[in-house]
Amino acid sequence: MSTADELSTLALFEGCSIDDLELVVRSITEARRITAGEVVCTEGDKADRWWIVVDGLADVTVEGLYVGTIGPGETIGELALLDGEPRAATVAAASDMVLEEVRGDDFLDALLASPRLSLAILRQVAGRLRTANALPRVGLRRRLRRMHHPFESLGHATDRLDCGLRRRGEVVRPDRQLLA
């Protein structure tokens, strides 16, 4: 199991004192070794634990759709513990992993006892929210780019047709119904 000194090296706990991290260390029930493909938590389940990723990667899915990857120094399962709702995502090991497993009630007690620890978790949640908010914009940009290409080639074809008709002395007049 990790010590407070080891946890202090994780970016997640930046700004936390050793005393803050001792609250976490005392709440760790075990160091879990997970094999690739194993599920850490399942969407819709009741939350009773929180995990700190020490090593390895996990994929996060919501309703079967991939939404992200969690790696060393990040955590799994905090949202459901914070709001008391069922787990919002399924998290499965993408590689072999080492996780520090923390009792859910002890995690919440540690947050209540340590404003710095609470702030550390809020920073992580805020970062994930920013990432989630950016996804629709990125997806929209990709869809618009794909939509633009067919219209771009249609525009080139129209330009060629227009040039060809002008060379033959014909006047090109757009259909009024198309412009309305």
C-alpha cells in the first residue's frame, strides 16, 4: 500500500499536506492488482469504494461508448460517492493495473476533514468536466469538415459549368426558386 509520501508525488494531490494524505492512507483497504479486461466498476452499480490508479490504464465507457482513459495518478469512482447516485460509467482495465482501494465512507470523511484534499478532487472533477464539454465541439467540427467536402466539390463543379457556359456565350441565370 502507498504511503502519504508516495501519494504526495501524484499531481492529483498537489497542495495537500502529509497530514491530509494520511487521511487517505488510513482509508486504503488494499492494493488491488487488476488484469487487462477486468472491470473495476460497472455503470448503474451502487458506489461504496474509490480507487487511486497507481499503475496501468483503464478505459471508461458510458452506455457502451468509449469516453476516455484513466491513468496513473488519477482516480476512479469519486462521482458516485460525491453525489450518492449510481455509478455513471463502466471502467475496465485496458492494461494490467495497480489500484489503491479506499472505503467510500472513509473517502467522504477525509474530504470533510481536509479542504485541501477536497480541492484536489474538485480540480480533477473540473478537468474531466472541461474535457467532456469539449467533446461535442470537437465532434461538431469533424462533422462540419466532413459535410464541407461534398459541398466544396459541388462548388468546384458549378464553377466549371459556369465557366464552360460563359465561354460558349450563354448567360447563366440562377433559378429564382433556388434563391428563395
